[in-house]
Amino acid sequence: MPNTSKQFDTIIDTCRSLFINKMKDYGSAWRILRLPSLTDQIFIKTQRIRSLQQNEVQKVDEGQASEFVGIINYSIMALIQLEKGVVEQPDLSLKNATEEYDKHVAETKQLMMDKNHDYGEAWRDMRISSLTDLILQKLLRVKQIEDNKGKTLVSEGIDANYQDMINYAVFALILLEEY
């Protein structure tokens, strides 16, 4: 597992760098997005990945990797929105947004390490397409929970689903690098 931890950190460093650069370009304009809007952004990216995996012809010159990075960053934004709430005007400085980003990454990484311990890194034997499908399934669950006004009877909440999406996307990026 030490290799997975290091690989996770490398992937997140790339995602974090993009997040920081976009914060420098746009500020925290994303703070006005409601959770369903962030969920839909992740959904679009996941659908594109699935399309790339199924279709032989690709018309836009961006591969799966950039879409998985987007899934990670939008999911982290969603976790921040869940905790802080939606605002009418951008309100986070680069420093504050980065601190929030890092906090949610640390929590998500710990979840990944705990699950990896229990599951024995079974994801390493999975196909990238299966990880994509699992992300899509998590998205559909989140959409249903959103439609239920955030209420669940026996299931984990929205935050756990976003964390799982982050971890599945990291796994997919690790596997893409290893091929």
C-alpha cells in the first residue's frame, strides 16, 4: 500500500495544481454552484469518459485523464459546498480554498487507505471502464439523494459518494499511467 499512497499523492498534486491555477484565473466563482450543478458537471465528464471508452472515433483532442481530473476537482468542490453551503458571490481566497481542498483530500485519502486495507487493493485488478461505471452509479445515487432532499433511509450520505468518486477517479488515473 505505500505505493498506492504515493501514487494517490502524485495524482492529487496534478489535480491540486490545476485547481490552484483555475482559482488564480477565475477566483472562487464555483462557490455559487448548487450541489446538483456540480453533480451534473461530474455526470457530463463521466458520460464523456464512457463515450470515449465505447466509441472508436474521438472528435475532441482530450482524453480520459483530463476528465478524471475534472471529476476529482468537481467532487472536492462539492464536498466544500456541502460543508460551507452555497453563496451568492465568490467568497474564498486562494489560500482559504486551498486549505479546504487539502482538508477534504486528506479525509478522502484516509478513507481510501482504510478501504484499501479491507479490500486488499482489489481495484488494481479492475478495468478502467468498471471504475467509470462505478463513478456513474455513484452519480446516479447522488442525484436520487438530491431529489430526496438529502434524505436517506439506510444509505450513506452524499459526502461518502463524492469521496468514493474521487477515489475511483484516482484509481483510474493510476491504472491509465500503468498501461
